Amino acid sequence: MKYYKMAKNLMARFLSKNQDLKRFLTEKNDLIFFSENTYFEIIKRPNSFKKVYFKESHLPFETQELLKKRIFYSLESYLHDPIPQNVLCELFLYLMNNSEVHIEYVGRNQDKKYFSTDIKKVEGHHFLFDILQGKRNYLWKIHLSEKNFKKIKLKESFPSLKEWFKDKDSKVILSLGAGGLRAHAIPTIFKILDFLEIRDHIDEIWGCSGGALIGGYYAYGIPPLLIESIGYDFYNERHEDFIIKGSLFKSIKTFFEQPDKKNLNEYIGLVEMQKTLQKAFNQAKDKYNNDTALKLKDIPFFALVSNPLKEKVALTEEKYISSKCSSILKSAEPFESICASSSIPIIMKPIIKNYPEGKYFFFDGAFNEEIPLKLPFQKFNLEQEEHQKKKLKIFYVNLNSRIGESSLISEFFNKSNLSSIYNKMLHLDDYLDEKIENSISQLQNNPSVDIIGVDLVLNKNAFLNTNEIPYIIKKGRDHFLKEFYAIEEKLKGLS
């Protein structure tokens, strides 16, 4: 009762200073109801409340359910951040006073200049909306009738792609390529696969470097939305021991400025990745551990690694290593696998493992093969008698980290009159592209292999700059859905 009186007095004082707002309000049983324009009227006033929340608990359950049915979610919006409950509740106010209106969630952080902050009852009108004084921008679209709104059901989309994954006669592998922090675009792919209910049909996940990092989280049950939040944690510097800041050049400079007291023979690299990634993983797991609805079944995970003067191998848990594959697979704990594949020389510490045959120094798998393709195929052949699958299906993700995508590197070399060196560096891009194309082509020509995939295009390198993580996530949302549509059309043409 005390807090009720305080709130009522606060509102009364506010309205006394804003008499013209009363025409937007109605009172009933001690409750104040807002009309459609109240939000925008209040936000203009310098003496307004900093935040105004509408309590969903004030509404009967039946009313809540009816209002929720008038809010639709587009296919694209599913890939964006979910709507917070307090934002949803404020939208209820508008819907309660406009019974003929339906609204569609389009996504978050769209370009403001194309959308208004006014809610206009016009078919197809777009508007930005958040809680009062909120700093986020959620984009919505007006529909004057449910009949005018074509509901797109994602679960009914991509029939050919779903059929491709759900082939019982094939072993299905998700192969995630290298690309440093560009891998933070990958959770969009996981969201699409999960919503299409494809995850349970993936037999193995293979990852390399950044692809191993993000793929490892997903394989061990972290939902895509929480994997994205890990990326934002790195961006917001919530993990203090993840000290890579700015460009690769700055990171290397920091390496050479390490205090003398550190023995560089023992401390090779700036970051002890295992500790950092384990911490990030544990924090994400704690968020959903008590929510059984979020729990995902583990998928066998294999991380491609490089090791000097030794054969090409991948790391995985002991239980996933058959006797026929002991020469190409080595046992390691989950985060040893992830960190070993992600350990960029000089920047990150390698993972050192002792086996009966000797000591191994494991580091970035990209030095072996950017996208794990050859080793999964070799494993499939070695184990064919055991799994008795007729075909190997590989869905690959090429993060396409190339020097040519970085305008900063281009400007640096051109301004320094080193354009000839830059042009030679671009040959490395051509070499890497050709190497991947040859591997894919060889597998495509094999009758026992079916391979499809997507390529990321960012228009900037964004390889090791944590400041680029939000950009990477947003571009992944925009880009990969288009790639999935293209694959669907291609598969339809083949059927």
C-alpha cells in the first residue's frame, strides 16, 4: 500500500505539470490507461519519468493471450534479439486501444533514417519502438487486418534443405571454417537449423580455428542466442583476461612489450585461451542450466589442429575415437580441442599434450585446412563398415577471411607506397580460395559425397578486432538467410 500511494502521488505530480496529457489518458478503477500517442508525448518532455513500465500482471490471462495473437514475428526477426517483456507490455497498451491493428516484429537495430518514431495506422507503416528513454531500437510494421498479413512459417520453409539433412542413409556433418572473430556470424546458421528442427539430424560437428570455438559451444549444448551473448561479452570487455584489443598489428606489438619477468619460452602468446573460453562457456551454461526447455543434446565434436612436423589430426573426446581412426584423431578434453584449434601463433598460447608416442604442440588448425573437409571424409571411409552409411553429406561454412576484404590493410600499404607488397599479399587470398575450391571440387566428384555450403561476405576483414563483433553478428543475420534461400532454390532444381 505504501508503494502504491507513492506511485499514485508521483503520477499525480507529473500530470499536474503536464495538464495537456490528460486528453491522452483514461482512468478506470484506479488504473490509468494510455492512448496510442501517450508514449511519444511523454518522451518529448524534459521532466518526464525516466522509465515507465506497464505491468503485464494487471491484465487478465485471457486478454494477454489475445493480444499476443495480434503480434507476429517474421522469418527475419527470428534471427534477431527477442523482444524483452517490458517492451512487449508497452505495446499491449497500443493494441488495447486499437483493436483493428496487428503488428509485426521486423528486427532490432535497423537503419533509423528509413523508419519513423510515430505509430501511424497505415498499412505497411514501419516504426521504431522501445521503452521510454530506451536506447535500443526495435522495428515494427503495422497491419490493419490479419488478412493483410501473410504469415511466413519458418518451419514450413526450406523443404528441400530439410529433406537433404534428414537423409537416414547418409552421415551428416556440419563443417565450420576458420576466420577468427568472423565466426561470431555463425550463430545465425544455428538458429535457422534449430528452428527447422535439423539439429538432431547432424551426426558430427567439425570446426577449425574460429569455427571450432563457436562450433564447440554449439556442439556442447549452448543455444545460439547465448553464443551470441558470449560474443557481446567479449565486445563489452566483460572477460578481462581476453586482452586482444584493436587490430592484429596492435596485438603483435603488445606481445613484444611483455614484461621481462615473463619467460617467453614458456609463455608463447598473449592469451591463455583455455581459461578465458572455459569461463565464458561456464557463464553461458549457468544461464540456462536450470531451464530444461533450453537444453540441447550434445553432438560429437572434432576440432582440426595443426602440429609441426606431424601428421594432420583432429582432437575430440576419447569416446568418439574408434580403433580405425586412432591415427587421425587424438583425445582431448572439450576445451583443449577448442583452444588448440583456435590458438593463433604468437597471439595465443598453444595447447601441449603428451601421448604415448610423444609430445604434441597443437595450434591454429587453419594452417592445415581452413574448412575441415579431407579429414571428415577420411574418417567416414575408415569407419564405413561400422556406420554402414551409403553417403557422406557435408554442410560447410566458409568464413572467407581474406586480406582483400580489409580496407585498413589496403590503405596502410597504399599510403606507405608499398602497393607492390600488398598486391603480392593478395596472391595469398587467391591461393587459399583455390585450395578450398579444389577440396570441394574433389569431394563433389566423389559419388559417395554430397556437399553444399555457405560463404560469408563482410566487405571488411574483421578477423581479430573485438570492436567489430556487433557488425559481424548483424551481417551474419542479414547475409546467411539469403544464402539459405539460394541453397533451397538450388536443391529444388536438382530434385
